Amino acid sequence: MPAKSIRTTIPFFSLILITLFSTGCKDKGKEIIISYNRPPQYEVPSEVRKVAIVQFGAKSGTEEKWGEIASDCLAHAMDEYNKKFHRYILVDRKRVAAIMDERDFQMSIADTNQAVKFGKIANVDAMIYGTVYVTQQEKESVMNVSVPYGGSIPIKSMHRLSTAAVTFAMDDVQTSKTVCTVTITRKYDSKDGKDKKKYKKYSKNLNAITQEMINECVREFLGKVSPHEVTVSVTLEAGESKAVKDGNKFASEREYKDAIEMYQAALQEKPNDYGAMYNTGVCYEAMGMLQEAEQYYNMALKHKKESEFIRARRRVRVESEGEDTSNEQAVEEQRRKAREARKNQN
């Protein structure tokens, strides 16, 4: 075949491939966030309301700034949680620092005796304190990369590592007992694909990445001592009709009732549209109507055994059955009873 013919047929076959790809593949719908409220993992006495946070200590002088960052992150996050759940009354940190300075206390508290002593002076119910340990490394390496037609060029790269370990302690001032002590650790490795993706927005700023890891430790700790919110990211199905796409637009704006109406219209048009069924379940779940959500997740699963459909059904069952996930035996027992109850209903 002449060269000219080859050049003219390539665009034609490319067009066929593009057409097949675009018609044979369905784009996923938009992503929405579903939130659930969770109780604290540890049982904190209801009498413990007024709380003071002191500056976290560090294992060396070069790490003092991380202690200050940790205590600031904790105060900010706790204030945020309190606005929603109204669990604690947080004493202003400037007032805490002023009392410590006036009474000649060290800026950081190291044990329960010190915490209780200061807590009584500050007239609070509980003290939160701790220590921060941070290590950071940046290693430059050079790799020779071959180039066409022989030879090579040196390519420099930076390997970044960081570890943040934060120990938190919460003491009940009135009983002189420790409510909880926990150490939470986060690690970062720039060569790890998951880490690279997770902290992508911080680019190559190792200090910013370390601060975000400390913030993650703080929020994990608060989940142990405070009511908190957990979120689930869910991607809507594209469906098989314009009505589903319109429904997805409503759902992404949290207009779930309007979205459900559109999905129902889609099911009138195409009764086997499992995407519309699944999306209806997502909207009901976001509205807190878990029985209805499970019903539509089951409908979707009858048409297609998608992993995300299975996870969604399991999620609403866990929520509706009120499982205590901290006790595996209790969870299994609750699941067994729930299965028997569903079996009897059928």
C-alpha cells in the first residue's frame, strides 16, 4: 500500500477507536460526601466539661516548635468539635499560659501529678498534655539516564522522609485518674505512591507535610475522647439516561429529594438501570433513611454485583444495627441477630 494511503487511513481507524471508546465506556457520576456522628471511643465521665490544653513537650530543643504546633492544632480542632457537639468547655490557651507563668509552672506538663496540681489552680475538670517526637530527612540522589544516540544525563531527585509521633494524655483533675494515654504515629515517604498522592497538595514542603500528619494525629485522638464526625466519599453511578445525569446534579448540590425524583423517573424509563437504583440508595443514606437505602442497594445488587454496592449495603447495615466496632465478638453477635431477624421477616 502506498505511503499516502497509510497516512489517510490512520485517522479513519483512530476515529473508529475513539468512537467505540466513547460509546462503550460510561463516565462515573459526581462524588458526594456522607457523614455520620460517632461517640468517643473512651468513656469520659459526664462531669468532665471544662478542659485546659497545655503546650506539648518535645524530646529536644529543636522540636519545641512541633510541641507548640500540636497543642495549637488540638485547641483548634477541639473548638471545632465543640461547636457541633457541645461536649467540652475549652479554656483559652492564653489564659492557661498566663496562669502557668504566674504560678511559675513549666510551659509543658509531664505527668498526672503536675496536671492535677495545675488543673486545680486553673479550676478545670480535665487537663490534656503530651509530647511530640518528629524526625525529618532529605536525601539527594543522582541517577544517570540514558539518552538516544548514546550517552547519559544526570537526573537529581530528593528522597524525603518524615515521622511524627504524638503522645496524648487526658487526666481527670477531680479523681486524679488518667482518662486515657495514647501515642499516635504518622509516617511519610516521598517514594511511596500512596503517600505521594495523599500529600500531593503540599508538594515538596516537608514541614507542611509534617504539620498535616500532626493534625491527623490530633483528630484521631479527639475521636477517642470526644463525639466526632466521620465522612464517607461516594461516587454516583452515571446511569443509562439523562434523568440520572440530572439527578446526579441535584445530589451533588445536596438536593436529595429532587435527585430521588429524577432517579425514579429514570427507573420508569429503564426499570433495570442499576445505577439509578444505587444512586437512590446513596441519597436515602445521605438523608439518614437507612432502611430505604438498604432496600435500593439490594435492588442494585440483584442486577450487578459491584463491590461498591456491597460496601454501601454493609455500611448502612452497620449504622442501622448500631454495632460497637470496638468489640469484634459483640459485632459478630449483633450481625447474627440481625441476620436472624431479617430471615424471620422474610
